[in-house]
Amino acid sequence: MFGYNETEDEYMADEYDMDDLEDEMNAEFDARDIDASDSEVEDFEQLNKAADTSAAQARNGKDIQGIPWDRLSVTRKDYRKTRLEQYKNYENVPHSGEEAGKHCTDTEKGSSFYTFRSNSRSVRSTILHFQLRNLVWATSKHDVYLLSNYSISHWSSLTGSRNEILNVKGHVAPSEKHPESLLEGFTETQVSTLAVKERLLVAGGFQGELICKVSLEALNGHLDRPGVSFCSRTTYTENAITNAVDIYRNSSGALHFMASNNDCGVRDFDMERYQLVQLFRYLWPVNHSSLSPDGKLVAVVGDDPNGLLVDSSNGQTIGTLKGHLDYSFASAWHPNGVTFATGNQDKTCRIWDTRKTSESVAVLRGNLGAIRSIRFTSDGRYIAMAEPADFVHVYDTTAGYKKEQEIDFFGEISGISFSPDTESLFIGVWDRTYGSLLEYGRTRDFSYLDSLL
């Protein structure tokens, strides 16, 4: 991953903010300062709740993001055209997007696998590094965890309420004592990546920080246990950012997580014993790694056009994934354990088969930029891939990835997440004016009920 500096924030803000759409509304809707008081935040949330969009309102013609196109000097169609023409995809390898686009799978757009449910403007997920977009996680069809500045919050779409789970602005230290835990903790952690699964929350930081919060209770799926369970710093090297975290259970049922780091390492932590159990090193910074459902293989991608398929027991390479033309930042496994996907800055997502890694099964192309986040549904029926901004694509895996739903909006994407039961798809949108959480529901065919009426 590209080393972090202040120009990255400027790059993202200059290229992607929508403030030019409606400058006169910024004073009313612009995001509050990171140190805003509780009362200011509450006022802000109440103000934005009035601007939320429901499915019924969308059916009646309201823009899903609440953008008042009739009051603007540009139409939605014209603004979309401008965005497509002027958006600058970040590339480490020049012209990789143009070259990769020449060999993509033909898809049929227009499907509606997931239907718009709501857009919540009072929930804003933020992005601290423009290349890392795994900051939204759904633990049920109503429960979502996301990063908002220094706060990691739980959002209930059922009650429309938000609760802070962890604030890393001040000093955070573990409330439990474990031999390998960093008892002094951290201060003002900049969260680069996030994962929430199996009642475990892991936040990774810019300086190699790992902060773990475990819940002993499964009450509504919430992380309700007070305090932080475990803190660790993966490395003290200068280029130490934690790029991704993957939570899983091993073959014996023990809870683990895998952390991908810019120091070229992939680390496996056992959360039953609260300790590091494996460290694999590669020749380039690792931007993402994901474990196969059977726990035997790991897809590893990073600052190299080629990805790796490695043995989870020793980190040794089993296959090299050749085809991408730039650096990769996303990977995900189909539940069948045979198919997996990788996302790259060449604007493509490649589908692979573990039985033949010499070439990809399909090449799916984005519109604007890099594929920075990928998710499969738990039943394996659909795969979603997110670009840096404006577009999330959903494909039917049973149709050979040739049937596509294109979800079209405006704003940076902080993360995407299917609910474990596949019924919901959540999309975090970062924008100073129209930042929000989009919710889509799985489209079901209930036509068979017509015969009963």
C-alpha cells in the first residue's frame, strides 16, 4: 500500500467531494468537526434524520440520497456524465485501468437482486486512508458497525439509533491482562481498517495498532461487554499500517483473526489464548488476505500485480495469481471454498478457481476506479464489489457472473457488507454533504402467493 501522507486526504477531497453541487447547503449539512460536543452531534443527527430517505419516498420520485436535483443547476444525468469523464482513478502502475479494460467479461446490466430500503443521513462513516475501504460490517440484517472519525459505532436500522462502542480519540488500554497484550494501550489511534464478526471487534491502526473488543454475551448480537480485551502493536517500523483484518474460526472452533500489514507480514492471532501464533512474510506490503472456508488456503494480495494462494499452515505459496496489472486491495472467498475473488486498482475484480489458478474464471470491470472491497453472500449466490466512489456492482454467481445489478449514487465508499443471512446489503457513503448509510434488501419473488389470494 502506498505510504500515507497528508496529500492523500487532499487527493480524495479534491476529486470526490460533492460540495460543488450545492455550496449553499454546506453550512446546514456539512460534517461537524471531529471534536464536536455531544450536543452538537445530537443536533446534527436530528437535522439529518429529517433528510433520510425511505423506500416509499424513493418510489414516489425522491432521490435516494436526498439530493434536490430540481434546485441545482445541473441534472443528475449530466452530473453523472461529468463524474465518469473527470474522475481520476489512483494508479501505481500508469494506464493499468485502460489496459485491463480490454479483456473483461461481458455482463448484462439491469438486474435487481437487492432493492433500496433506506438512506440514513444521521449515520456517517468516514475514511482515513483513501485506499482502505473495509470500515462497514453488518452482524445481522438490522445491525451494522462502522467508523465515524475516532468513534466505532453500532447502528440499528430497526430502531434508527446509534450507540458508540469504542472511542479511540483518547487513551485506550486493555481492561484484561494477557501475557502478550500491550497493557499501556494507545492514544489517538487513527483507524485504518475494521472487522466485526463472531462477537469480536478488531480495529487496525496506522502505526500497526490492533485493538480487540470481545463480547461474552450474544445479546442481540451487540458488543455489549465493557472495555477493551486485547491490544497489540504488530510492528514498530515506520511503514506499519494495518491494512486489513479477517476474523474466522479454525477447524477446532477457536476464534482467530488474520492481520495484513504494510511491513509485508500476515499475522494470525488466537483470540482464545490472546496471542500471536503465526507470522508469514512476503516480498511486498500485504494489503489484504482472506482465509478459505475450510481454513486450508489464504488469498494474499498487495503491492504487486500478482497475488498469491498460500498454505495457511506454513505460508508457503501454492499458486501465483497472474492477470491483474496494478496493486490489489481486496479479496474474498465463495462459501464453496473453491472460488475466490481479488480486487485491483486496474478497475477489475478477477474470479479464480483454486483447481486452476493459471488464469481467472471471469474479469469484472468497474466504471470509475479501483475495486477496493469485495463480499460474497453467505449462500454464495451473489458477489458485490465496490469502487472507490459512486458504484457498487452485484453479480449473480450462478449465471456465470454475467447478470449484474449496478447500484448508482454519489460519494466515497467506506465499505460494503452483506448481513450474515444475506437479507441486507449496507453501503457506507463518505461525503461532507451527503454522507450516509445506504441499506438494500434482498429481492424476493413472492408471486406464488398470488394463487392464495
